[in-house]
Amino acid sequence: MIRRWTMVALGVLVAGCSVKVRHGSETLTPAAARTAIEAVFTHGAQAWNSGDLDAFMSDYTPDATYVTQREVVRGRAAIQARYQPRFRPGVERGTLRFEQLEVDVLGPDVVHAIAYYVLMRGDSVLARGPTSLVMKKIEGRWMIVHDHSS
């Protein structure tokens, strides 16, 4: 009996991975979520590459958290202060792009996104690593609530 229930539970979990999530009259499909989240990643890369820290940070909620290899940074202002030295005039930030984006719909207004960031200078890779974001749709806009980048 336990084995049967385990199989039923597993089937429900697997089936749930492709289910559309309804919120009111709005349906969030995995394809729609990916398109929306990809736009946020594109916006962030464009802001980084143009040197616009305010635009880069505009995708974070005021109470966002940012987890690094060494610390947890709390709040958009503190996260922005951490990035500020990279945006000083004359500092080479590199060109940012994201690869291998995966989006998992957790609820009607919440997604988990995983990608790899790549910082380039010319043909040379300056840095590459995984980033994991929890994002929430707030007042019609997808925002970063939690960022874990290594």
C-alpha cells in the first residue's frame, strides 16, 4: 500500500512540472514565464554593459537578499553599495551575458531561475558562474527577491 501511494505521489509531482499555474484569470505557462524572465535577464545585462547601476538594480526588490560565497547581503541599497565600485568611471566591468537559462514556475507569481553569467573582455572570459534567482511578480513586474551568485 505504501509503495502504491509513493508511486501516486511521484506521478503527481512529475505531472505538476508541466502544469499551467492559474492566478485569477491569468495563466502562467512555463513558456510565458521563460519569456518574461529572459526579458529581466536581458535588461540586467544591458544595464550592466551600459554602466547604469540604477537600471541594473531596478530589478531587485527593496528587501532583496544577495548570497555570495562569503556573505548574505540584505536590501537593495546594500547590494547596490556592493556593486558600486564596479560602476565607477574608468573601471572595466566587462561585458555581461547570461547562458543556459532555466525557469521553474513555483506559483502564480513566483519563479526560480537558474543561469550562468559570463563576463567577457574582448574574447577573454573574466568570470563565469551560476546564478540562482527567486523572482516574484509585483504589480505586474517580475522582480528579484533572492539572488545567489557564485
